Amino acid sequence: MSSLGNVRAIIAVDLDYFYAQCEEVRDPSIKEKPVVICVFSGRTEDSGAVSTSNYLARKLGVRSGMPIVLAKRILKTTPGPVFLPMDMEYYESVSERIMELIRSKGDKFEQSSIDEAYLDVTTKDGADFQIAKEIGTEIKAEILSIEKLTCTVGVGQNKLMAKMAVDSKKPDEFTVILQGSEKAFLAPLPVGKLFRIGPKTEEKLRSIGIVTVGELAVADRTEISNLFGKNLGPDLIDWANGIDESPVLEKAVEQMSRIVTLKNDVQHFDFREALEQMSKSLSEKLRSSRLACRSIGIIAITTDLKVKSRSKSIAAPTQSSDEILQVSSGLFTSFFEEQHLSDSDKSKLRRVGIRLSELIPYAESKTRTLESYFK
């Protein structure tokens, strides 16, 4: 049976209704209206599905995944509903700035999605929930001040409890679950509310009479293991008791990219200024992440939404914006020479980007460069 182990102080940060809130910041006039972010299929004006929405639209019945036409029907009698296409380039750029802000507040950071992250602020002397609360308060204030976005913050002794704290009150809330209060907090909750338990698992648990998290916490381990397996079974009971030993661990970055929408659709390479801005941004990202790249590529998206790419391996790993610009410019020049773009609108470029890959730690890149020099 697992034990609580060393007590940690973990902060979870969840950006409130992120895509829709980003759009509200970009256009404050829509803030008091139902805002729906859509993935349009392009077949008809209303074909596609809802990606997400703000809380006002959710209260009126709009749900992620529902057809856009149904969402419009639901909001038909509501004044001024706003339906917008998903703009991942914009959301990712906002997310990256916020994640850098959160990362700077502690030594152990983990981004779990575009709008969620964990921060381990345990010191060498152990967990201090007061310090964690102060750091969480600071994170909320800075995100609001700098990005004009609200977020919900939770603090717990592990990732599970920090996440449960976040999910207990939204939006723009702050919940702390102190050590020793985990079981009391979890026990009355419906078992489906326990983080990591999906609908199928909930259905199975209910089939054997387990309805609340408290009931799962005292369930027979052999019975649960027989039902869910020797790995998941014991974990389910541990989670119901507030036990979670998973570390806050930053995932290795495999690649990074920037994509921009051009002011005008083009058939010639006349967007060097856009490449300069992307090259500088990616260079800064490499430096802040202490990484270097060994491959530089380009992304070309045409007006009929076809995606084409080219890449080139470079002699030595780099963080240089000048080198990123030089290589990407050369690749785009070759791209236009190869494509022989015609006058049809479908062959014009609408969006362009740069992708860096084969990322390695910058310290390692310097060692490799020296090794190459002396060979």
C-alpha cells in the first residue's frame, strides 16, 4: 500500500476558458456576449464543431464538440452571440508567454496542456503552503496584469490534490487543500469527479455500488484490482485517498515553431520582415529554454489550406536569429522556384512559418561544436 511519502507543495494553474478569453482580450467589446470558438470544416458556412466557449455561452447550453449549427440554434434568441474561428497561432503565442512566467516562479515546472501547468515549490526544508499560496497569488496577479487574463489556481501536497483544488472552484478562484484534509475534501465527491477517472471507469465503479470517492477510498483492493487490473486498481484507491507520487516533470521539447498569417496572399517571396520577426522570437525561445536546434524548416500554407514544408540540417547547432533567418529565407526562395506558382488563388500562400527541430541542450551543442572543430 502506498504512503503519503515526503509532503510537497504543488501549485496547479488553469487558464480560464482560455481560447474564448484570449478573444475577449483581443476584442473587449465581446466580453459580455456569448463567445463560441469554432472549428469550421469549410463545407458550408455553419459546418463544423464547437471547440470551446466562454462561461456565458456554457450557461446557455453550448458544449464543446457540438455542431456549430446546433450552437447557433441554442443562441438564436440570445442578443449578440459571437462565433469565431479557432486561431491556434494566437493562443499558442499567449500560452508560451504565460508558461514562461509560471516556469520562472519555481525550479520544477510541468506544462500539461496549452492552458494548464504544475509548479513544485517544495524547498529543501520541505513543503510550506504559505509560501505556495504567496507564489500562486503572485502568478494570478501577474497573468492578469500582463496578459489581462484570469486563471484559477490550486495548491495541494501533490499534483492530484492541486488539480482537484483547481477543479473545485472556477473561474478566477484560488483553493488550497492543506495536508491532512485531503480525505475529508474528496470523500463526498461523486466518484466521476476524481481526476483521471473517466466515464467508463465511473460506470464500472457504479456497477459494484461505488458512488462516491469516499466509498472508493475504503474499497477492497483485491476486488478493485480484479476489476481494473493490478496496475490501475491500486492506483484508483490511492487517488481516492489523496495519494499521488507522480513528479512534476518538464517534458522534453521536440520542436518549436512560429506561424503567421500574411497581410496579403502571395505568389512570391516578399515577406522577409515576417521571417525576421519569427526568427527573433524563436531565437529568444531557444535561449530561454537553454536549447539549440540542428534543423531549420519552413511551413507554407496555401489559400486552399494545403500544408507544405521543407527543412535543412545545419552544420552546427544554433540559437542565432540571423542563421534561422538566413536558412529559412533560402528555403522559401527555393520553394517558390520549385513550385512555379500560377495565377490561380488556390496556389497563393496565406500563412508561412518556421519550424526548428532536432533540439538539444545548449551546453551540449557547444561541446559538439568544439568536437567538430578539432576533428
